[in-house]
Amino acid sequence: MSQYQAPLKDISFLLKHVFNFEQHAQRCGLELDGDTALAIAAEAGKFAKEKIDPINRKGDTQGARWNDSKVVTADGFKDVYQAFCDGGWSALRFPEQYDGQGLCSVVSTVVDEMWHAASFSFALCPMLTNGAVEALLTAGSDALKQTYLKKMVSGEWTGTMNLTEPGAGSDLAAVQTKAVPHADGSYRISGQKIFITYGEHDFTDNIIHLVLARTPDAPKGVKGISLFVVPKFLVNADGTPGARNDVRCASIEHKLGIHGSPTAVMLFGEQDGAIGYLVGEENRGLEYMFIMMNEARFAVGLQGLSISDRAYQHALAFAQERVQGRAVGEDGSQGKTIIRHPDVRRMLLSMKSRIDAMRALAIYVSTQKDLAHSSSVPELAKNAAQARVELLIPVIKGWFTETAQRITYDAVQVFGGMGFVEETGAAQYYRDARIITIYEGTTAIQANDIVGRKTLRDEGTAALSLIDEIALTVASLKKSGNTADDVVANRLEQACAALRESISWILANGKANPRSVYAGSVLYLELWGVVCGGWMHALRLLAAHEAGVAPDDLAEKRASAQFYAEHVLTGAGVLASTILHGGDSALNFPDTHWL
């Protein structure tokens, strides 16, 4: 198997030239220069390559194992987690008052890509802990913050997110877990949660569960959900783990992929009730949980980028070594590697061009997250940045993860028959990637969000504002005078027109014909991804011109962008046509004729 290589060259190009990290840091009031940010990325890449990547295969083949309510992770996982925490990686993004390093979203995004690329299963544990920390930072009382945050930030304790129940999947209005108030101000939690990532493990001596539940007098539906902290072990006055709480892992799931990550069935309150503590106010739990959810959705989108790049690296290494056949149109190519075959080159460039677009878009959204949370940025600019983040989170989550299905599929195809053999490792990325379009909100849920909350609610204001910004980039790229750049600019311009037409139709039909609108919602989400990816390629080209990069580097970026323009942006018109005209055909099939 190939060894993971952090994409430091591309990261350096993006931070130095596309998004000008130095200016970004100054605007956000960050005490961090570009060289330091890149040095952190280089160290993270080294840790990902030398420590995390070697345990990935063991996580797949050995997996996490459950016995009598306890979970043992695959060989090496626990030791690498300890090294991860000792290196300060768990504390990278959090406030210094809780012993964090206070670094920005851009740096954490760059680094998080590496963790997930090196091992999906391993990186899920700190990912969920990050979300739990964000929720407590936002809504937790001072007492909860004092009790839990420093140890969660350091990684000494981990966190989980407990939403789903056997009868309440994505429909959280159906949550039945109960929370009964107790005289001392705590609550007694009882119920069952399923699909809880790292709900039980052997990394740490305590696990802090954030649990959605209903108090006795709560209103029905989502308005009656509250959020509670339920630790595996209660915490003594001196901050050490005390008595065992009434929380138990009943089993872990046997899954298609991510075998190294234990996905637990959790039972709360089998005896006297698990002791829990209210986060924020009663009946606002869904609001607080969405703090975790938005962080998780961005992180899962990043997983799509990560596993795409890892699968691409693996396929590229194989294509550069595998000798088979003679390349079409190349006399004397017998005995050369399969990267000379036209269709192999097409698949590899298809992977690369999409990865280039995704990485740039992830960093762009992280710049907007930094702006939205900076005290140094004027309120108007902060609000604009937050609106841009909210618009693009479903694109990051939905388009990145769907794109990862295509890329990991093609990676197996590059291997040919050897890709179907587990020992080559190509199949693991294909299997691991399959979950990311499902958890933390399916692609359809992301698509419903971008239609309902992000387009119809404000009558397309935020969406059209972004398209106007993309149009300015198109105009700038047309001034380069290069034919290949003109192709990218023209295709992007046409794709933006298709997106505008789709938005107009959605606004015109959202109330009168909502079922037809939502029948095309996933295609609308894909169209947004396609356009934003093209925008990122245009920004990359402009930055390469302005920076005066070496001719070979410019040629590489131009080839990637042109491929994206001719193979991906050209599909925008088809997507728009289907959005406008295909909804009714999806709805009108007679229910009596499915079989």
C-alpha cells in the first residue's frame, strides 16, 4: 500500500496566494503568520504519515471489539491517540483559557484534512469531541465549563453526540429519551441511543455524552427537546472521575466500513437513571445541538475531501507502477505503466480536479468562519461571513461527500481486478466513504436545507449575492488572454447562468409546487457544488498568474481547471434542466406499480 503524503505543496499555494493567509490573519486579529501556519501543517502532515496512517489498515481488518459493555479498539489506536494528545493536536482550535492553543479555523481545517485522510476511523473520535466542546463553549454554564472543558480540550476525556434513537432517526421530533428533574438540580436520564460514534472505547478514563432528551412537561415535537451532559463517570470535587454513572454500551454495530471506529448502542438509566446536567435552557436542546451538528457537517464534508485525496494518492501510486498492455496511439509503449492509458489518465485527472476544487472551497469556508467569529471584524462583515458559511455548509457536506463516492469508486477502477481484492487497500476507502453521505444528515437533508432555509427563506438573497461575486471572478479571468483560461471562464459563466435560472424557478414554484421543487433538491445541491468548484479553479488560476508561479506549476493548475471546466462544469446545464423539468416525473409514478 502507498504511504500517505500530506498535500503541503497545494496547501502552501492556497494559503500564500489564493487566500493570502497573512492578510486574513491580520484582518481577524490573529497573532499567527503564514510561515508558522505552514510549519504547523508540516508537523501535522508528519504525524499523520508516521503515526496515524500505519494504524489505518489494522483498524479496518481488526476493528473495534465489544465484550460485556466494554470496547477495545484496534492495535495501535490507543497509543496513537495518546501521542496525538501529547502533541497538543486535540487543543489546536480552542480558547487559551481552557488550555487550548487558540488557532483559527483555517489552520484547523488544513490539519483536520490530514487526520481524516490518514485514518477515517481514528479521526472520528477527536472530531466528535470537538463538536461537544463547541456546544459547551456556546451554551454550557460556568460550572459545566469548569468541570469538563479543560479535560476535553486536552483530550484526556472525549465527547459524543447522542441524537438518534431506534424510532427517531433524522426525525428528532420523535425523540423519546426522558429527563426527570432531581432535587439537587441534576436530571435522571433514561432511554436508548443508537449510532453513537465512540460511545464506548479504551482511549480515556471518561467519556462525556451530550444527550437529547425530554423533560416531563416539555412541548411535543422539536420544541420540547433539551440537551444534557451525561458523563460515563461522575466527576469528583477535585476533577477526577468518581462513581460510575448509569450508562452502558449494549453493543457496537457491524458495518460496511470504518471498522476501527466503534459505533455504539447506548443505554441510559437502566437502574436508577443516568445523572445528567442541563446545558443552557430547557427546550432549547435542538438549537444547541445544531452547534455541534454544523461543526460536524463541515467536518464530514472535510472527510469527503480527505478520503478522496487518500484514494487518489493510492490509485496514482499504483498507476505509476503497474505495467500492463500498450497505450492506445503510442507505438513502443509496451511494457510501460498504465498511467499512459487514456482512460486511466482521465480517471486520475477527474479525481485531482475535483480534489483541487474541494480543498480550496474548504479553506474558503474556513476563512469565512474565522471572520464570523472574530472580535476584530466589524459586525456587518461578521454577519455577511456567517451568512456565507450557512449557505455553503450544506454544499460542503453534501457535494464533498457525494463527490467522494465517485472518486473512491474510480480509485478502485484504476486498480482493475486488484482493486476488488482487499489486500491492495483500495476497497477500504470505497467502503469507508459510503457512510459520509448518510451520517450527520443525509444528502437529501442537506439539499432540503439549501432549498428551504438557504434559498426560499430569504428569497434567494444570499445565493444570488454569491453568484454575483463569482461573476466578478469570471470577468477577471477573462482578462488573462489565455485560451485555456477563457474556456474555464466561459464554462463557469454558463454554469452560473444555469444556477440563476434554477434559483428563479425555485423561487417561483416554492410555495405553489413544493413537491416538484424538493424532488430536484439534490440536483440543486449538486449544481451549487459544481459552480463553487469552478469558482475555486478560477481563483486558483488567477492566483497562479498574479504570483508568477513556475511554468510547470501554472500548466498543472491550468490543466486541472480546464479538465474541470470541460468535464464537470458542462454538466451544469443538464442539472438545471432536470431541476426545472424533472420533478413531476419523479412524483407521478403510480404507487401501485412499484413491483
